[in-house]
Amino acid sequence: MLRKLGAGIALAILLPSPLLAQNHTRLREIGYHDDFSKWVIGQVAQESVNGVISKEFSFNANSQITTSKAFGKLQQTLTYNADGTLATVKDGNNNTTTFSNWKRGIPQTMSFADGSAMSAQVDDNGWITAVVDQTGARTCYGYDAMGRISLITYPSESAANTCDSSKWYTTSQSFVAVAGSEFGLPAGHWRQTITTGNAVKVSYYDAFWRPVVVQQYDAGNQAATTSLQRFTYDHDGRVTFASYPGTSLSTTGTWTTYDALGRVTSVGQDTELNPSLQLTTTSYLSGGRVQVTNPRGQSTVTSYMAYDQPSTDWPVKIESPESTVTEIARDIFGKPTAITRRNGDGSQSVTRQYVYAWDQSLCKSIEPESGATVYFNDDAGNLLWSATGLSLPSASDCNFAEAQSSGRVVNRTYDARNLLATLSFPDGRGNQSWTYYPDGKPHQVTTNNANGGDTVVNTYSYNNRRLLIGEGMTQTGVGTALSIGYGYDAYGTLATHTYPSGLTVSYAPNALGQPTQAGAFATGVSYYPNGAIKQFTYGNGVVHSMTQNARQLPTRSTDTGGGAVIDMAYGFDPNGNIDAVSDYVDGRQTRNMTYDGLDRLLTAQSIMFSGDNQAAFTYDALDNLKTFKVGAVSNYVYAYNAKQQLETVSNAGSGSAVIGLGYDAQGNLANKNGQTYAFDYGNRLRSVPNKESYRYDASGRRVLSVASNGNIYSLYGQDGVLRYQQNQRTNRRYEYVYLGGSLVARVSNVQSVGTATASVPASNGTGAYTVSWTAVTDATTYTLQEKVGSAGAWTTVYNGSTTSYGASGKGTSVYSYRVQACAGSTCGGWSNEATVAVTLPSAPSAAPSVSAPASSSNGAYSISWTSVNTATSYEVTENGSGLYSGGGLSTSVSGRGTANYTYAARACNSVGCGPWSAGATVAVTIPTPPSGAPAVSAPGSSSTGSYTVSWSAVGNASSYELQENGNTFYSGGSLSAAISGRGTGNYTYTARACNNVGCGPWSAGATVAVAIPTPPSGAPTVSVPGSSSTGSYTVSWSAVGNASSYELQENGGTIYGGGALSLNVNGRSTGSYSYIVRACNNVGCGPWSSSAITQVLLPPADAPSLNAPASSNTGSYSISWSEVSSATGYELQENGSVVQNSSTTSYSANGKGAGNYQYQVRACNSAGCGGWSNVGTTVVTLVPPTPTGLGATIETISYKQKRFTAWWDASSGATSYQLIGYMTYNGPALSTSVVKNMSEYPTPNPQYQVRACNAQGCSPYSQVVYSGQE
């Protein structure tokens, strides 16, 4: 059953007065699924906003969701097991995830669409005790008595499907009540301790289980690693103070205040400035606006769009300092449709627009710099293709067709887990294919840097904790694979890096995961409690140290060793911008900075600048740099085009351009001062013509730079950090070492190239063989030299990147080879000498014997000859001229004319050839072709296009050729040909006679005139009524010339064929009926007409099934009835009068008095109403009201007896009364009394209550009444 609840009310009504200025309204409707038989009501079945359905759910017979849709697009399809547990979930691409082996509400097996699966082990408490991922790695969990995780044991690295501590420390967690006081918390507070090896984190909780103190340290070096942080809270559990991390509990940190509604009103930060507490305040203005004022006094006001209640989820206007305004237009769902940045008066602005498809997914963005980008998603929401750099300015059209035909489409495919499988660009540059491990981690990515070539292959490997342990890279034309290795300690923290050269850098991390060294290049690393590096020593002995200010920002950084190398002090403004740098070495880099209201650098004052010692910058409202002046050295003006792209940089004084820039369709730099730049469709720089070209890896990082003076090969880690370079231009290899994200060493080595090992067969009898050699690390080219004999000179026979060379045509001799490997201009030593002895055989001494037919009548025959020892080939002549050369023992001859042909042969090998054989002669005599032409006969005309053409026989002919309008379409021995399928036109036929020698002359032509009648050329015009409420109406159509009949179709099926121009249609049910007609004759039919549609809406055919309760003792009850197809409303009668006319299928009766109520309902629509339903009767018999007038007395009737009496007024509908108290009564009377002895007199005075009853029940008891003494 589906019922609807409307919730569309103007915002001005729904929201409090501070938001009334917004006037954002939308109509939100919610439909509910109720299944009374299952006792399930109130399941949301559908939500719509302004008539657009945003959510839809369908349910099975058990009221379980079977499908979910968003904006009409299927999101999930669900099935269930017989016990009600979830069985499968299928996404929009029909990829199915299966859940099985349920226990305690948890699936113990989850199988994915690609065939992989993961499993869980659940105990009888319903706690997960182990999880096995798709690779077979098992992680185990232990619990305390309350079901909290107390132990985590990680996967074994030595045994499959096992968790143990052979490689990794376990993690234990305890949560206990503490008997004593700690950190000011009284006894009875709770403490959580998480321990992994020596890594300890302790949290101390108050009575509300809020962490008040958090402590972390390495138990092996607690004094140097302790970090403490404390927190305070208000009455509602909101953090009011969070201290900076310290070695002891700090009283400085961040302070937060809230208003009565729980909104943040200020955030204060303890600083080194004056005043020390720098505040950011928040004010809540009328109209739903929020004003934030930063510590520098600059305010930003943000306005929001909200429905139903105040919300800051959807900002629509941001008024920032420096008269900059950002406006965000949103649709009724809150999605941005346009973002405009402008100055205060709107004279300068730029807008980005966003367009959405029917399913409300982003389908197009329009950027000023790169034009339009069109996006198309598959049914699972994956981006299937996109196209960028398009001129498609419409803000209402996705332009899918135009984008598809633009030639700029980038395609993507996905595997069954919706992981990217392939990426394809229009020119093939950047194409990728991806493979994955079963758990979805990348295994290999192949990237083509040219269309199908210049391949870079990245591979990745992981341990059982799925931590990266190795990655490798190979490139086309680069013989050596490069790799990086990763090692981990027992905590799972990165402990070592192994570089391509074999260099291993150890980080020796402490228990908190902080490196204490970077090999020998940085040692003795110490840290502040907030994790910042405090000090370390470089490999050359220079000591780096850093001190922090009150905000724990760097205040001084010093490198010393044999004198100060670097000594810089830093000052910060209230917003955290660096406003001062002091150079304590020579003062040259000392400078002071100022910033505008948007924290953009305005000035930098330093003696390093000439003139006024100042660098100054200006900006526009769009954040474009407009001017840049440095002392008296430079003064530039920056100009931008309409797309907000920097176009020129000019001298402010002369106005002459210094730099001119141009861009491609996607906004990439295409030209700078005449130097062109070529980017691919993936926005990667591919070449700077006449200078360099580039190649990229899986993540788009440049791994090869090609130039005439040498190449640069680069290797990046998966974290994006440059780890290795081989630079042929400097003949050096570099490896980069980092600490805390900063480069601390570049290890430089002169590039050396190893020596290859050459090999060649020891002997050869053909003069053709292969010389090969081993690949050498880093080598890019190889030079191969050859020496003939023992005293010959070395000569270069090959220079290239492969590791083999094919030698051929060598005569009998001894040949020696050596090879040298090179990387750019650096070469290794010469290899060993590899020698091959070539011995070729002697020429054949005998002549073959030739066989040929004595004569031939067709000039085609075969010549053969006998084989000769040591021969590898044979030469054959015809009348002294070369005819054949090859290894066969026969050859075919054809096309010879009348003459004598003499053939001779000789045997050959690589050394030479033997004597010629005796000649064998063939006498060829060729017959002549027919001399006469046949006579052709054909009908003069045809109305069907089918007829027969015949011709006379010619002597000496064995076949005939027939031409139609000059084109041969028959060749054979027959004297006639059957013609069919010819259209209107003239067809001329000629014939000639042929034999195996040739053909005679063509005959005279015979012409057939074909005239085929045509079907009607026009389409009729169909007329039908637009609507019908009876299902009976007339379809008519116009006449068409040359037509003898008409065909009429209704909804694609033919319902009439005949000569009439109309048809009466009857008996049509509710629905849409489309009609088309065409004209026909005996030849065929013309085109179909345009369609004409009649909408038939009949009154509902069925009567609803009405349900009414048989009785009611309250006068309030519900009447319901079944839905009827095509009904838009229902009329409900109560005792013959209409009491409701609406679209609902229920009626609530209230306040009914006692009596019989009969109900009937009928279904209606705009065409009328159907029949009345069955009659439902409800008998209302009300419980009587509580009696009034209750009174009671005590009467003395003798010195030892008293009479107790109680009475009450009659209650309508009552059949009996019940009195409780000192006396009890149950009967129809309106009073009762009893006589008691004086000794039985109650204390205190007796009290009574009465109620009225009938067959339907009893009223509530009256108020208590006390008896009085007479």
C-alpha cells in the first residue's frame, strides 16, 4: 500500500524569522510503503522535489527493499535469503556482490563480481574474531567481556590464512576503571590504553566518557617521546579547550565558545603576539548570514540556501574582504549551477557553469580557461568518457552528441569491481591498462606514450598487511628495469628504502613511527610533542635545529657546523602568515612582508632589492596578479584575455611586451614568445619542439626527458616523491633521500656502464648466423665490431639498442666479434671476443637432367629436372634467357604462343653453379579464336523487368559472353540468358563467341525498353479525436493519387486494409492509441503517414473492495478500500451521503454517535465513475459517560448502629453501575445502603467512586466523594 504525505511549505513558514529574507521554497513530497499484514508501516517508498522524483524504493512481499533508484536511475538491486538476510546486491552495471553464511546478523562470506571473496569468523556473541581478505591474509580480533576489541593480531608473512606475531607486534587495548586519581580525575574514572610493542597511547576519561587527557609515548624512550594533550568541555559535551601537545599538561592551546544554540561564536588561539589570545569570531546575522572575523580584523559574510531548517551546507554568496564577492547559483537539490567571482560593483567577473543530466549527475562544466568539458557516466556512476576543450556554451544542454563527434573523447572501461581497467585518449598518447590484485590494489599499469608504443610499465607488490613492499618500472628502449624496495619494522612502519643502485636507507623509526635517521645522511633525529622535527645531524656533520613559538610554528631554523651555515628566524602575523624573516648569517635575506585582506602578499621589504628596497604586488578581484614591482630592477604589468589567461607581461614604463603567451583548446600553454609547447589530451607536456620531448608513468609523472645532448631517466615512488635520476647530460646518477618530507641528501655517482658478454655459434656452413650479447644495466646503446681472420682490423657493423645482430653473406673464413655497452656518451669496456668459423661447400659438379613435353596446344606446361648433390638451388633458361631460380625441381610455364621453346638447367649452391644440362624442346601450336559474331534476339519492351535474351551459334566457339549496356554479366556455353529484376529504362544486349584461344567480334545490339509501374508516392493525412471517454471513435484519412487501397495500423499492428477512407473503432480500453496509414496499389505501398494519437480514458471498470470495522465503541474508526486501475479519485458515501471525495484510499471517521453507519465507495476519473463497492456497516455502541451527582451520608439509627448510604445520577446508555469504596455495589440501581455496628465505623471517613457500564464496557470512575456524619 502506498500513501503520500505532502511536505511542501514555503521556507518563510518553516524557518524562523532570521531566515525570512531568503525566500527559498520547494515542494517536497514523500510517499510511504505500508504493509499492514506484516505490521510494517512508514517505509519511505518515494521522495520528490518539485515533481522530480529523487528517491525510489521498491519492496518485496516481506517489505524488504528490492531496488533503489536515485532520480530514476537504478542504484542497487537486492535479493534476500529465505531467513530474511541479504543475499545479493547488484549495482547499475549488473555487478553482483553476494553475502552468505550469515551468523548473528553478520555475513561470514562476501563474494564479489570478479570472483574474489573475503570472509569473516563470527563467534556466538556476534563478534568478528577473524577477517580473511581477498588475498588470503588473515587478521584476528579479541574482545573483552563487554565486547570491546582488546587484541588485534596481524596476518602472518610466512603462513597462509594465519594470524600470528612472528612478523608484526600485536595491538592490545584495555578499558578499565581506575581506583585512584590521575591528572585531577577522581577515583572511579576510566582509562583506555592501546599498546603495540613499545607504542603506547593512554586516554583518560571523565564521568561522561569524554577524553580529558591523551598521552602518547615510546615506552623504550618515554622521556624523549612523551606527548600530552588535554581537553575541557561544556555542559553539552562540546570542546571548549584543546591544549597544544606538550611534554606536560599545557594551559595554552585553542579556546572555543558557543552561543545558547550551540553555535561557535569564537575560536581563540594562544600565541606569542600581544594580546596573546588571538580571536576568530563568528556572528549570526539576519537572513541566514554568517560573519566570520579573523584575528586580523578582516570579515567574511556568507549567505546560505536552506530548506525546512537553518543550514550552512549550501553557501550561495560569500562577501570577502577587498570587495570580492563569490556567488553560487544552486538548483533545488543544492547542486551548484554557476559560480561567479566578481568585484563589488560587478564590473569585473568570471563565471564557471555546471550542467546536470537527467539523473542529476554532472554532465558538463564550462570553464573560462578550458571551455566546456562533457562527462558521461555508466549505470554504476563510473565516468565512462569525457571530452575537454569544447566550445559548447549552453547551460541547459549536456551536448553528448556534439562531444562524441568532437574527436576529443577520452574513454574509460572498468572491471567487475568498478575499478579502472583501461583509459584511452583520441591520439593514443597516455592510453593505459590496469590490472589489480584480488583485494583491488594495483598490480600493473601499462602506459602508452605513443599510439601503441613508447610503453612505460609500473608494477607493485605488497605484503600480507597490504603495505607496499616493491614497485618497478620498465620502459620501451630502456633495457634496465628500475625498482624501489620498502622494508617495515614490527610496528608496520616504513623502516628502509632500497634504491635502484642497491643503496639502502634505514630510518630506524621509534615506536611512534617517527624516523630517527635517514641512513648516514641524517642521524640523531628528535621531535617536538606535536611531531615536528626538533633536531638532526647531516651526514657532513652540520647540525640542523628548529625552535617553535607559542603556536608551535617554526620561529628559528639553524644549520651549524664549523660556523653558521643557515640561521633564519621567522615571525608570523595573527593569521599565521610569515611577516618577518631575519637572516642571522649575513642579513641579505632579512625581509618584512605585508598582506591584504585576503592574505595575498602585498609587499616584501629587504635590502636584497634595489631602489626603495621593496617588492610590491597588486591583484584584481579574480586573484589575478596585475602588477609586480621590485625596487628599481623590474616593474611589470600583467594582462589577461577574456578567458582569464595571462596573455602578456609588459614593462610598466614603456608598455612594451616582455612575454607573450598563447594557449591550446584545453587551456595549456601553447606558445611563449614564439616557442611552442605541445600538450596531449591528458594535459601532459609532450614536447618543446626542437628542445625536448617527454614520457610519463602510470601517475602522469615525467620519467623520461629526451634531448639531443642526452636523456634524463627519472623514477618516482608511489608517494609521488622523486627517488632516482639517471642524467646522461651530466653523466651522473642521482638518488634522493628524504626525512620528514624534506630532501636531506642527493647521492651523486658517476654513471658507470658494465661489460657485456658476447656469444656466437662456434661454426657455420651457410654464412648466416646471429651474434648476441647480454644486456647491461643502464645501457641504452651497444656497438658491435667484427674482425675477419686473425690479423684483420676491427670494424663497426652495428650500433643500436638491441642485444643481437644477424650476420649474413659470409664466405669461408674465421670471424671474431666484440661488443661495447654505452649510456649516452659513457661506455663500458669491450666484451670478450666471440669467434665463428664459416666453411662453405663447393659448387655442384654435375648437370641436372631436364624433362619437358614435346608439344603443347595451349602454351601452358611444366618443366622438371633431377636433383644434384650439394645443390641448394637451380637456374633454368628458356631459349637462353633466365626463366627460374630457386630450390625447387620444377616450374610451370604458361602463355606461350606458337613457337619452339628450348629449356636448360644447372645446379648451384652458395659457392657457385655447375654445368648446364642438355636442352629439352617444346613445340607450341595455338588454335585461333572464332571469326564470326552471333545474332542476338530480345523482346522490344517489358512491363515486368523479366524476359529472355538469346543468340545464334557460331562455329569453333566453346562459350559465349553477353553484355548488358556494355557490362558483361553472362559467360558460358548456353545460347540464352534469363533476365529479371530490371527497373524502368532501356537495356541493350550484345554477344560474342569464344574458345580457349580467344573471342570473336561483338554482335549488333538488341534493345529492350522496360517500363515498371510505381506505387503511390504520397502519404495520407490521418485524423483522429484527441481523446475519448467511450472507447469508440472514427479514424479517417485523406485520399492519395494512384492508390487503390489503404493500410491502417494501430500501435504498430495492422487493423484495416481496404479502399475506404475511414474506420469506426470500438471497444478500446483506457490507454494511448497511435494511428498511421499508407496508400497502396497492385505494385506496392507508399510511405506511412505521420502518427495521430487518441488518448482513451474510460471510467474505472472495477469497483473498489471496501473494508469497514463491524463495530466501534469509541465513535472513531478507519474505512479503507483497494486501489482501482485508472482511478484518480474515490467517492465515499456514509448512509447515502458523500463524506469524502479524494485520491486517498482511506477515510477516518471521528466523533460518531451510537448507531449504524453504512459505507460504499466508487472509483472515478475525468471520464466518470465506476460502480459502487460492497456495503460496509459499522455499528457504533458507545461506552456510557461517567455518572455525576455522586453523594454519600452516614445516619445514626441507634446507639450502636449506623446506616451508610450512597447515590448517583443516571448515565445515558448505562445498564449497570459499579460502586467502590467502603461499600461496594454492582447493579442497575442508582443508590445503595448498608447498616453497620458502631464498632465497625471506619477511620477516616469512608470514600466512594462510581462508574457506569453497558455491554460495550465501563466509563472511567468518578472523582472520590467522602461521606459526612449527620
